[in-house]
Amino acid sequence: MKKILALVLAVMMMVVAAGCGGGDQKAATSGSGSGSGGKQITMGFSQIGAESEWRTANTESIKKAAEEAGVNLQFSDAQQKQENQIKAIRSFIAQGVDIIAFVPIVETGWDTVLKEAKDANIPVIVVDRDVKLADDSLYVAKIGTDSVTEGKNVFKWIDEYMTKEKKAPRDGGSQYNVVILEGTVGSSVAIRRNEGFKDAMAASPNAGKHNILASQTGEFTRQKGQEVMESFLKSYGDKIDILYAHNDDMALGAIQAIEAAGLKPGKDITIISVDGVKGIFQAMIEGKSNCTVECNPLQGPLLMETAKKILNGEQVEKLVYVDEGIFPADVAEKTLPERKY
């Protein structure tokens, strides 16, 4: 009898031990880069390039988050060419990756290749920028930033600032003249930042006090921003009151052009841009820029979290936005040490 009891107890202990071990293994798997089925997730990711400080921070965030999440990231740099992105997505499909994510250079031209991904049962996440498709089911989710709201926030800040500071138009007229450095032609972010700005201006009781004097692409680069601002200054001289740049890098290039023209950026010309990179905070501290509207590039953790949910069969929101803020020059010195990009 004692032998039988001992045998039963031994079997029970083995069962308990196996149960504990199984629980530990499951917990470890749920925190790793695994989808349903337990294998490591492979994500194909196409980035548009490295045109700015912001984009570099965006890329670093995604690579770091993939590493921390245990996701095998197949990274492709499109070097600002849509055809390179389409080739990369087709390559990801041929490899049989688990999920595809990409930052679209422009809004249109994605229907065919995303249909190919859907036919291969590979879910797609759109990152940062938007796409315009005949069938929105070709992607599962879009994560990133709200470019329309960013544009609206730019105008609202300008409207309040010019009124509060009692700024007088430099040409002696009754309107503030605005020049705009736009982003890449055809990109959703350039289209929507302009749309948000113009919508907010039209809705303002001070709409008649603002006039868009000129608007031209600076291609989101510092060099092109400087070149276009030089052209604006040659054409319009002392008529320019406000510069709105679709990103900080173009604003930083424009500051060089303004100084070269013998003017004081941030004083003679009020400057506001979008992104929130460290370089523009330093410019604000030096009195050369007035405000930046944040566009948060640290989207990697949200991307990996969303990818895991999709592959585990969980429902996700179609649009998921990261948190963003507005930073005028008077908070720049205090805020700069806290900036991560």
C-alpha cells in the first residue's frame, strides 16, 4: 500500500511540475516577437529614405522596437522612389513574410501591389503617411500622425501669436503675408498639412488678416528649404511676415537664407514649422524660430504592438495616432533636454 501511495504522489508531482513549466513557456512566448503558432514574426518594412532628422529618428525607433519585441525586421530604404517601395513590397511577398509595413512616399499608386499582398494573405500596416485606395480593405491599420490637425494647429498658433504680439505687416499693409515651404509633392503629409492650415484660416474670424503669398515644395530637405526661401526673398523682399514650413529641416535651411539676406529670422519673419526635432529647439533658444508643432516619429513600439495584435487575430482600430504637442519658443530651453529626437 505504501508503495502504491508513493507511486501516485510521484506521478502527481510530475504533472504539477509539467503544468508549471508549460505556464512559464506560454508567458515567455506571449512577450516575444511571436504571433499565433509561436514562431518568430518576420516583418517586411519599407522606409521612404532619410531626408531629415525626423525620418532618421523614425527609422531608429522602428528598428529598436523590432529588436526589443523579438521581431525579425526585413528593412528596405526606398531612397525617395516609389518604384523602389513597390519592388520591396513584392520582394516581401515573395519571401512570405508574416506582415508588411511601409511609409508611403506618395498617396496614390498602391492598389495593385497591396492587392497582391492581400491575395497572399499577408496583412499590411500603413505607417506615418496616408494612402488613397479604391479599396481600404487592402490595409489593416494605419498608425502615425494626424497631418490635418498639425496644419490646423500651425494656423491657430500663428493667429493667436500675431494678435498677441501686435505684429504689424512689414509692407505697411493690412494683411500678414505668409510663404509656405511644402513637403514632397503628392505626399499625404504635404497635402494634409496644407489642407489643415487653409481650413483653420478659413474658419478664423481673422481670416482676412492673412494672405498666402507663395507656396512651393522644399522636398522636406534643409538644402531645398534654403534654396526656395532664397527665391521667396528675391521675389517678395520685405513683404514676407510669416514662414510656415512643413518640416523643421526646411525651416532650418530657410533660417540660413533669411540671415544671408540681412534679416533676423524669428523677429523680422515669424517662423513656425512641424516635427519637433532638437535642431529647431536650439534655433528657438537662439531666437531664430518661434514655434514647432510636434509630429512624433517614435512610432516603433506602437507598430510592433499593432502587428502582434493583428497576427494574433485581435481587432485593431483602422486609424491609430500617437500623442503630439505644440512647443513655442518660450518653452524651448526647458524642453530641449527632454527631447528624444
